[in-house]
Amino acid sequence: MLTVLIVDDEKDVADALAEEIRAAITDCKCETQVDFVKATKQVGELRPDAIVLDLMEGRHSTKLPGQQTWKSLWDSSFCPVIIYTGWEGEIEPPVRQNHPFVQIIKKGSASREQVIQQLKGLSQKRVARRYTVPGMKARKGRCRDARDGSGEALALFGCVV
């Protein structure tokens, strides 16, 4: 079963996305969190296979509480992340293009379907829980550091490429 944590300060947005994900991916459990600070703690308790993370607080705000959540996840809790936000500025720490475990999807008309397709890909490729990419197998447990997405970095952290 794929477990997904959706972090968005707008409960209606998070709930609607969770409902669409559950309808599209039958073997999926979705949890939502509207508090960015609590989300970091919830990741440790829930151990999700993937996180869908908004960065902004409010639709027309420049406040980015999700940025700190992203930094905390990046530094301490490795799992695939879909940054699903209307923010168009820089993300810290930055994400390299075509990263195998981090996707950035701008909120918009067809963006929910993009999120669902990314999650389906995780589920179908069995990336979830094993954190693998094509041609790579995890050894006993998780690959702890694949932040740059290169085969060399993955190999250093107990993965076979």
C-alpha cells in the first residue's frame, strides 16, 4: 500500500487532492496536514512513501512556511517529495532538474493529474519503500542519501546500481 502525506495550508485543497489520489490509486492511503511545523513530526510517525508539499501559506502570500518544512525533510527524512506549489521563486535547498526523487509541479489547471501520475509512477515502479530507480536495487532497508540522484551517490549509501 502506498502511503502519501499531503501538506497544504488550505484544508479544502489537501482534502480534494487526497480524494482524487485515492480514486486514481486504489491501494493508497492519504493523510493530510495543514500545519507545516506539525508535518515534519508527522513524517517521522507516518513514514510515508511520498510527500506532496505546498510551500506557500495562502494563495496570494509571499510567506513560505513550507520552505522550512522542505529543508527539514531534505536534511533528515529521505522519501520521494512532490513539491506542489504556486511559488515561482527559488527553492532552498535547490533541486536539480530531473531529480529521481523530487519533482516540482506548479499548481494549475492540469496539475493535480500530474501529481497523480507521479504517484502512480512511484507505485508501479515499486519505488515506494524501496526507494529505487530503474536498474538499482536497495539493500536491506532504505538508501539514506540520494539527494543528487547520481548512481555514485546511491552506491555509496548501500544501493546496487
